Amino acid sequence: MTTIEDANFALQKVLDAGSQKNVIELAWIKNVRVTIPRVIVTLSLPSFANSQRDRIVQEVRSVLLDFEDIDDVQIEIDNNPSKTESQNQSNAPELQKIDGIRHIIAVSSGKGGVGKSTIAVNLACSLAKLGLKTGLLDADIYGPNTPSMMGVAEQNPKVTEGSGSDQRLIPINKYGISLVSMGFLIEEGQPVIWRGPMLNSIIRQFLYQVEWNNLDFLVIDLPPGTGDAQISLSQSVPISGAIVVTTPQQVSLQDARRGLAMFKQLGVPLLGIVENMSVFIPPDMPSKKYEIFGKGGGQTLAKENDLPLLAQIPIEIPLVDDSNKGVPISISQPNKESSVVFGNLAQLILSLIHISEPTRLLSISYAVLCLKK
């Protein structure tokens, strides 16, 4: 006859995809009850593991139904938030600083396809190259791609000891950057079909339930548009500044204006505009520059909003090729023009948010010089 001990032992075969710890050890399965021919268990997942729910439920059923005298498995879902999670949700409208993180930089765009993630990844790499402890949070829940761009798509984050919301995700570290992304928590090609409340919950988990470990900067790659993710982030943590990414095209400017208006309405400081794909530099003629997407879009947007045009990023073949290989160009080819521009952008960010260390603080005159280039 199957006992509770038998069921608990069998359930140790069901593993968390990230930490490879089993659901009993993680206390994700609780209150196992055996009444032949039925087993009843309670599934209590932390928010960051919700994407694994369907798989875990299927595996729990399969493991328990392997017992000859069990033909019915009931899984109760524990939807009651823990004390810690309840406190976070009740304080959602209040800005709560993340312990150990000095500055948060949000990288946003009004529309997809403008290279926002490329900017976020290379900005994070450039900050790390300056000796700053840097984290990168991929908050694009529906289309996470920074793991691929950083060459860590096959890795899985580990989970600290504890249970429920007391557990913490340990970021993947690459190129000196601590990285967290929804891409680590779902299988390749798996869609994330979530509405506002679940989306807000996972973003808050990524902010407050990750072992960030004393960062100078946390760069957040936001999804495109002006939806739940942007609002949830802006109403959760104090953001040192937001960067809005556009291309020279007029259609990109129209969407970028909406993003700027959103940040202004939410009271988020705006650092300035980054124009991506400003020119194309052919590899066989590096002295030539072709404005294949038009010109002046970033400058127009900056002037309209009385903001600086922080950088104009050219298109270079290695920028695309190396990214596809999982190596940002600011790491792989630091002498390329786009890498130099990313480096200048990182230094300019330091100046604009007034980093206190004298060795890292640029003078205002240098910042103005960068803007004029």
C-alpha cells in the first residue's frame, strides 16, 4: 500500500528547471495526503516559477499514477501569497528601493524592431568594462532575447535555499554582468500568455527576489510600448533615469513620443534619446556612411522634448553577426565605431546621474563634448 513517505520519495523526481532541485526540497509540493486510491497534494510555487506550472503538474500526476494502487491525483493550487509577497503587493504604488542597487537605468522604445535590446546589452557591457558592478534585467516578458544575445540561452539560474517567496533567483553571470530573464524560465518557443496581474507579479519578483548583490547599475530592458510592464516598473522602484531608443524613421518617432509621454506622466526622469541604425558603415569602405533609414529623427525627438541626443549608433556587420553568436560587439570588437559610441554612452550616463566616486565622475564639460560629437 502506497504511503505518504512513498509519495514524497517519488516526487523527488520532479525537478525545477533552473536549480535542478526537486519540488520536495524546494517546498513547492506540500501537504501530501494518501487515501487509497487517491493522492492529494498542494502545489505552492513562487511567482518566478509560474511558467513551469503546467509541466510540474503533469510530472507530479505521472509520478504518482505510477503506483499500482493510485488511480486519482488531485493537485490543489495554493494561490495565497506569503507574508513577504503580500507586503510587496500592498505597497505596490510606493517606490521601494532594492537593497544593494545604487542606480536603475530603464531602456525603452515605443515600438519593436528598433534595437532596444542591443542598446541595453551593450550599455550594460560598457558599464561593466568601466569597472562598475552591473546587472541586466530582461523585463520583456513576452519576447525575452537577451540570453541569446549574451550567449547564455542554454543556462539555467539557480535558486537559493528556503521555500516560496523566501527563495531567491541567482543571476547568470557573463562578461561581468548579472543577468536575469524570463527566457531562462521557459522552454524555447513557449509563449507566455499572461495578463496584467501575473505580469506585474513576475516583474516584482525579478526586482525583489533576485540575489543582485550590490550593483552600481541595474540596466532594465523593457518591452516595447507603454503597457503593464512599464507601469509596474515605474510604480515599484525609483528609476535613476530612462533612455528612449528610436531610429531615424518617422514611424519610429511617432511611437517613441508615446513612450516619452508615458515616462513624463509617471514621473520617471528622462536621460535622453538614443538613435539606433543612424547610418550603415560597409565593412569594405569604413570611411563611407549611408543613411539608409533617413536622418535627423533622433535629433528631432530630442529637440521636441528638450532632451539630449545621447548617442547615434551605426549599423555595422559585426554588430549583427557577433550578437547572433552571443557576443555583444562592445566585448568582441571594442575598436569598432559602434563599440566606441557605446563606451561614450556609458560614460555620459555616469555624468548625467552624478556618480559620486571622483575617479568615475566625468566633468560636465566632457559630457557636453560627448553630446556634440
